[in-house]
Amino acid sequence: MFKTLPITPAYMKAFVTLICLVLAAGLWIFKTKSENLEAEVKKLKNSATQEKELQQELDALKKEYEAFKFQRRTGMIGKKFPSLLLADVTELKNIEVRTVNAAMLTVMHESGVRRIRLADVNNLEVKWEAVWTPAEAQAEEDRIAKKDGMAAEQHRRTVEETLQRQKNADAFTNIQQAEYLRKRELDAIDTRLNQIQLRLSQLQQEYYRASNNSNYTYYSGPKIKANGPVLTRIQNEINALQSERQNLILRRINHL
């Protein structure tokens, strides 16, 4: 069995001292870590500030460099050279610079106007004046090719749309023309049907008068002296007109 020690003032003092020492050590450790963290945060802030300052300096240098290139290339416009040798050994004479960019040079020469890649120019002075670099030239050529491709695609679409509109207009005109011809054909058929109907009525009257048919009471005029050939002629004409009328009716149905 454990033996219980008596709690004396000295024992209590020693215990309180121990507790204070433990707390002091904990506070010291916390303070040290806090100071270290503050130092790291300060270092990061300084680093971020330095990075921002460096970025600002870099942006300023880029702007200055762009202004420098613009000034150099603009200053080339109007400049003249006795000749200009290209990579394919073509030599252009009496050169006058018209336009300059990072990749291209447009010049007027004794034979006309030509657009030249700076990469194909064998004159270092011209490249130096134009501040030519392979990377920037390639980027500019890609940009121009993309722009030209977009322009070509837009032109193709414009041509297609124009042709389609013309095609639609032609189709509409053809439809109008077909409708006009159809109506004219129908009017001609109706006119002819009316003429046939009128002529059939006249022939029927003549037929009954020539045949002395007493059952026909529509016509009360004088009788026609007719013989077989007269009746046959009338009947043949009636049959021909009826056949024509039937054909016209079928044509009219097909035009509807």
C-alpha cells in the first residue's frame, strides 16, 4: 500500500513552482513559434512585393521595347536601297520601303510592288533596322496567316450566301414564271372550252333541224333541207369537238 505523504507548505510551494515552470516553458515555445511564423509571413510579403515590383519593371521594359520597335520600323518607311538580295538569289533593284512589321516588308522596286518575308532577306542591315527576330517573326506570320484564313473563309461564306440568294431569287422567279404560264394555259383552256360549248350548241341545233327531228323543241326556226352527208358532217364535227373538250378537261385537271 502507498503511503500518503503529508501536505506541507513546502510541498505546496514546490508543486506551484513546478506548475509555473511548465506554463512558462509552454509560453516560451508558443512565443518562439509565433515569432517564426511572423518572420515567414514578413518574408513572403517582401517576396510578393519584390515580385510585383519586378513585374512592373518588366511591363515597363516591354512597353519601352515595343515603342522602340515601332519607332525603328516606322523610321524605315520611305527608306531607299540600291538593291535587295533575297534568299532565292532574286535581286530587286531601286528599293523603297512602303510598310514594315515584325515579319514582312512591302517594297516598291523597278518592276512593281512586292511583299517579302524578312526571313528571306539576305541584308543584315534591313533586318537590323526592322528589329527582326525569328520568334517574333514566326508569331506575326502565324497571326497574318490566321487573319488571311479568316478573311478567306468570310469571303467564301459571302460568295456562298450571294449565290444562294441568287439561286433562291431565280427559283422564286421560275416559280412565278411557271405560275404565270399555268394560269395562262388554264385561261386558254377555259376560253377554248367555252368556244366548244357554244359550237356544240349550234351544231346540235343544226343536226336536229337537218334531221327533221320532231322531238327537238329548242329551235323553232325553219327546217334545213339536209341529206346523209350533211348529217354525217355535223355528227363528225360534234364528235371531234366532244373529244377535244374531254382532252381539254383532262389537261385542266392536270394543271390544278
